[in-house]
Amino acid sequence: MKRYSIENIKNWREKPNRKPLVLSGARQVGKTWLLKEFGRAYFAKTAYINFDKSESAKALFEGDFDLRGILSGLQALCNTEITPKDTLIILDEIQLCPSALRSLKYWQEDAGEYFVASAGSLIGLSMIEGTGYPVGKTNFMTLYPMCFGEFLEATGDEKLADLLWAGDMRFISTFHETLKHRLKDYLFTGGMPAAVAAFAKSRSFAAAREEQMEILSDYDRDFAKHAPKTQVPRIRAVWRSLPSQLGKEDKRFVASNVESVGGNKMRSRDLKDPFEWLEAAGLAYRVWNVTKPNLPLDAYAGHIFKLFGVDVGLLGAQSRLDAKTVVEGNRIFTEFKGSLTEQFVQQELRAAAGICPFYWSKADSQAEVDFLAETSGAIVPIEAKAERNLRAKSLRTFMNQFSPSCAVRTSMAPWMIQDTLIDLPLYAIGRIVKEVLAISV
């Protein structure tokens, strides 16, 4: 498999003021594979430690953070001579060893010549629970599920992926029907590496679904294993409500629609901790509402939000989406009132474009734009639909009121530019930054 994030890690390697790397992300998105592949490709040696499997490794970091002693112990455990310029030290599942997490401060201050990369599925929890996360002493990155381009790479369409990310949209448009077909596959399979690998090997949606259900079971077990016991029922209730919340016409999250716990109807204040836990674990993302689309968007976020899952394939699995939906016209894009389409768009914005999206609605709720992207010094409104909406009333309302430099409609319609309005096919939404730059020049 090919992960585009390896380019970000290469950039980290070349930084003159490099700090220890912390690679975060939901469980099973491929963090361990990515770091090992990076070590194999760009270093002569890799010293790999997994704190989930080695009590001896945990013991190394207890005490006064004597890095010389720690290095000697790591060399013995890994049977590898660790030298500064050609060895990558990987500390995996680092959240299970809080003292190792705290030690990153000392690697940065006293041993900056070493390449130290760590990974963990629940590192975000360490940041909110006060377990000594070394704020300001690390370079932090998030790994998401495989984006559509990576899916194409993994399933045999490498040349198509190259065209999509590097080519001209006029040329890419000649492969429009092929890309539509492959996007249907992706919406069902999603981007979890195990599901993608199963589909790539067998071309079987059933094989991908089997992997997805196993991942969902693992996540459910994680709730009981890692979350505060008093919060587990509420976390499960919020997680299980995702498909129904996104399946509504109005996709804003409504606490009262969450299944009651202990016979008590849910209120927003009851769910504050579950929201934070799911986000810190990388399993859910809040897309906040803004009524004033000014820079920076997060300064204008209100209290209303949409809650999305980590992966479109897992959302389909939670919804019990039938595989035959994939081949029935454009039904997969409209299923559950377009929830899969919106999940895909926000996922691509994060994973492929590096954008944290918001959404806009008028105070009177008479108009709403699905997403706002802050990129290239501008705020870009994005309408996400299965089919092109030529009227696009809400988008037009936004454009008339705020006069953005450009706007995007993303659907299964072909690419086209009309003045400042870009029709960008769903399969190309990850290229939004390039498209906005092109029209702004």
C-alpha cells in the first residue's frame, strides 16, 4: 500500500529543528505500518518497541529519564545498535507508557540528534486527561483512514490515482465514468487498511464488510477497556446514534435523539465527556456551525455541530448498508439522505486536503451550506450532493451575502468552472486546494 502521509514524515525528517514525532489516529488506520515502512525506506536501521507487548520496555522509562540508560536498554531489547544519523526509533502504543510519553521532552531537549517517532491510538486522551503530554516538545501528526486516491493505489489503479492528484482536470474528466464507478466501491469499502486489503485481494464486498464488522467490535471493546466506566454507556449511545443523526434531513447532532441511559433522556451537557472521548480517540469529528463566515473560522464557531465518524465504510457497516446498493445507479450517494456523501466529503477534506471543515447556516435556519473550508487565505463554501443542484439556493444565498472569491459544488456531475463557481466531482474533492488556487491566480 501507498500512504501519502509518508511525504509529511519525510518533511519531518529533514527539519533542522526537528522534535520527536507523535503520530496519532484511530485504531487500525495504519500508523504502525506507516512508521515501519518509513524506517525501512529511509533509514539503515529501525529500533521498534511496542509498549502493548513489552513490560520490559515500560520498565526502561521508569525513573529519572537517563537517556543513556534508556538507549542501552532499547539496543538490547531490539538487538540493534542505535546510532543518531541512520536509526529510526519507533515507540509504538506510547499512550500505554505515560513515562515514555513524558520522556519525549527530554529526547527533544537533550538528544535532538536522534530520530524518535512514536505512535498511539489514544494519544489524544493523554492530552485531555493530564497524563503529562509534553506540549510544545513534539511534532504532532494525525493519520486518517486511506483517502480515495490511496484506495485507487491499493486496488490496482495506480495510474488513475496519479492522474487524479497531479493531472489536469480537463484530462481527468475523460475518465469520469471510471472514477464514478471506483468511488462507489470506495463508499462501501471505506479507507480502513484491513478492509481495503481484503477488497483488493478478493474484489469482494463481503470480505471488506467482514473486516469492518471486526473493527467495529474492536472499537466497542476499547470503550469498555479505556474509557471511564461511568461514561462507557453514554459513549456507546453516542457512537451508535451516528447513522441516525446523519440520516436526518437536518444533520445537526441532537442530544435528545440519543438512546437514553438509565432511563434518563439525553441532554447536551450529559454528552460533553463522550464527545471529547470519541474525538480524542480519533473515532468521531465535530463539524461546527458558524453564522459569520469570517477568518479564522474556529473563532466564530457556535454550539451547534454535525458529528461524523472516522470512516465512510464503517458508517455504512454501522448502517447495515447492503452491498447491492453499490451497483444500483447513484443510490449509494443518496442513501440515508446523503449521509455517506457528506461523510466522504468531510473525510477527504481532512485526509487528502488537510482541511478542518465547518458549516454555515443562517440564523433563521432558512439556508445552510454543507461545509466551509478555510484554505489559501479564503473561506470556500462547499455544497455536497449526489447530483448537481443547478438552483443551489443556499449556496447562492451565501455567495450573494458574503461574496467569496470562489465556491464549490461537489457531486457526480463532471468538472466545470463558471465564473467563481467550481463544479468539482466528488472523486476529486481532495484536490480542492489546487482548484481554489488555480481560480484565485
